[in-house]
Amino acid sequence: MTALGVVKAKQSLPARIAARAGGGALRVFLILVGLFWLMPTVGLLLSSLRSPSDIASTGWWKVFSEPSQLTFHNYANLLDNSTITDSLLSTVVITVPATVLVVVIGSFAGYAFAWMDFPGRDWWFMVVVSLLVVPVQVALVPVAKLFGKIGIFETTVGVITFHVAFGLPFAIFLLRNFFAEIPRELLEAARLDGAGEIRLFTRVVLPLGGPAIASLGIFQFLWVWNDMLVALIFADSKHPPITVALQQQVRQFGNNIDVLAPGAFVSMVIPLAVFFAFQRQFVSGVMAGAVK
């Protein structure tokens, strides 16, 4: 009898049954968790496709027995609401530059801290790491006063500047640690071939750091898109982001559910689409960081 057969023979009957059913039971459990996680999104989607009277009278699950309740009239109202459509554009104008700047500046700084020698490099990196523990709430009042003095308070530039400033410490910390794991021999071989720092960064480091950069971009995009606290204080009150615009709709028009439901779903589905579009790079970056 082989060693594997001896091990199986020593196992009790319940243990063997559990071992055989473990894979299938785990899959079923994960599917149930996924469905439970998606339930609020599905409920919001179905609510956005129902009339205000149907929403007020019954729950969103009623559409499964009465599919005639579904209508796209709410989305037509959403497109006619200039406040919501302008806020979506404002959110894009804020989120895209804030994400791109953090990724670009963080990549350059991460490479410098990982592979370039300059005076006080380790001390400066410790300063960057220490900034990670600074809560956003602590800086709201002093930064608001500073922005007011230089004239960028309640402007798009001010919101972008705030997000970039608070996103850079994590970006530099993440990318520096990832770039530092690149084999030194590979960089030295590129230098022997005549590659300078810029070419070395663009041709060697960036392709190898693609998963980490993609993960950083997803994190930064989700943080800025879903932010409400910073936008509520620093954004232009006449052209607020979608989070602030929806909050104002709730405050001013408490029964305006035919606009709030589709607006909330659109504001949620865009970051979900970004995540699923780059999920392979995101998983690769997370797994690479975990292995290293």
C-alpha cells in the first residue's frame, strides 16, 4: 500500500467526506458571498428603473413578480437634470488629473528612492512614510486657510491639489518598495548597454512595475471618485462633484427619488467598471507585492 493510501485509510469517514465536499462547498460559499455583496448594487439598479410611486409602495424585489414596473423614465429625468450631469463632468475633471498626477509623480519619486543615490535619501523616505499616519481630517482647517490665502479655495485646482498631496505618500511608499525588488543585475546590464536614468526608468522599470502602478491607479481613482468630505469643503459650490450633488438633492428635494436612484447608480457603476476593467493588473500587483 502506498503512503497516500495509508494516509487515506487512517482518515475517519467524516474527514474523508469533508475533504471530498470541501471544494464544492467552498465554491458555493464564495458564490453566496458574491451574491450577497452584489445585492445592494442590484437593488439600487432595480430601484432606479422603477417609478417613484412604486418605490414608495413596495420593495425593489417586487419587479421579479411585476416586471412591468421597469422603465427608463428615471434616466431620462437624470439627463434632464443639469445639476447631476454637470456634477458628473466635474467629478471626471477632478478624478482623472488627481489620479494621473499621483501615478506619474509617485512613479518618479518611487524610482528615485529605490535606485538613485542622493543626500538624505533614507531620511526623506522616512518623512514620506511618516506622512502616511496624518489623518485627512487634521489637515482640513489649516489647508483651507492656506488655499484661501493663495486663491484656490473652492476651486477644482484646490481639490486636485489636496488629493494629490494626500495621495503621494502612499504612492511613493508602495512604488518604492515594489521598484526596490527589481533585480539589480537587470538595471546594471541596462546601464552597461548605455541606458541613462530616463531610459532605464521608461524601458525597464515601468514595464516591470506595471501591475503595481495599475493597482495604485485603481486605489487613487476610487478614493477620489467616492470622496465627499474633501469635495464638500474645497470644491466649487456651483460645480460640485457627484457625491456632493447627490447630497444636495437629498437635502433640497427629499422625494426626488427618480433622480437620486439613477444618479447614485451611475456614480457607483463607473468606479466598478474601472475596477473590473483593470482587475487583472490589480490582482497581479497585489499578488506580486504579497510574494515579495
